[in-house]
Amino acid sequence: MKLSPLQKRAARQARNKSEVDVNLVSLIDIFTILIFFLLSSAAGVEILPSPKAVQLPQSTAEASPRETVVVVVSPQDILVGGRRVASVAEAMASEDDLITPLKAELDLLGKRELIRADNTPQSKAVTIMGDKNIPYRLLRKVMYTAARANFSDVSFAVIQKYQAS
């Protein structure tokens, strides 16, 4: 059977035409499940920001950290929420235990809290991430300043050291 040129052309087009049928509904379902899994697994992990300049001490503590104001004390600077508020040299040179710029920043953060309920405590929580080599005198000044700013619930950030069972 001899095909006309028009029939040959139609047969060639039908043979070369590839049908790609993509079902977008199943792809959307997969991406929705993937996003739900990533969001639910990331919600249980709490990681404190750790600058590379700060070497935290190790501890065998089991308690996980709470969401608090973070004061980072590196060998050079004192940071609150990632913002530099004072230098370690200035704080150590001062005879007074109060670090004025740190107190001002903590007072500002303390005022930003939502209106507290009647049964919540007046004191606020702060986490101090101090380099393991900072002098105790500086650590005492930071704790004293935090207490003066009504941050009396003080926690220290450490690296969890796993014990062999």
C-alpha cells in the first residue's frame, strides 16, 4: 500500500511526537508532605547562635536550653542578640561591676516583652554564652549587670559532653 506524501508526513509526526503526561497533583502532594516533615522536624531542635570566636565549656547537663535573651562574651566583645554592645577591654578596665552599655541594652530588651500576665514572675531569663577562657571577674560583671536589669534567671550555654554508658 502506497501512502501519499500527506499521509507519510502525518505518520512521521505521530511517530516523533512524544506524549509527556505529568501529573502535577501527585508532585504537589509530595512537596506538601516534604515541607510538613521539614517544618515538624526542625521545630524540636533549638540551636543557640554560636560565634566562632567563642569556645564553650563542656557539660553533662541533660536540660535543653530555653528561648531567652542571649549575651555572648567573646575574648574581645560583649554581644546581645548578635549586636556588639561593649568591648571586653572596656568592661575589664572599669572599676565598677556594672557594665553600663550592657545594662542599657538589657533594659531595652526587657521593656520589649509583651504585657505580662498576673501569674508570671517579674524576673526575666538570660543565657550567657561565655568563652571558656574568660576571667571570672568579667563573668561576675556580666551576671551583676544582668541582675541589675532584672534578668535574675541566668543560664550558661555549654556544649553537651556525652558520657559513655
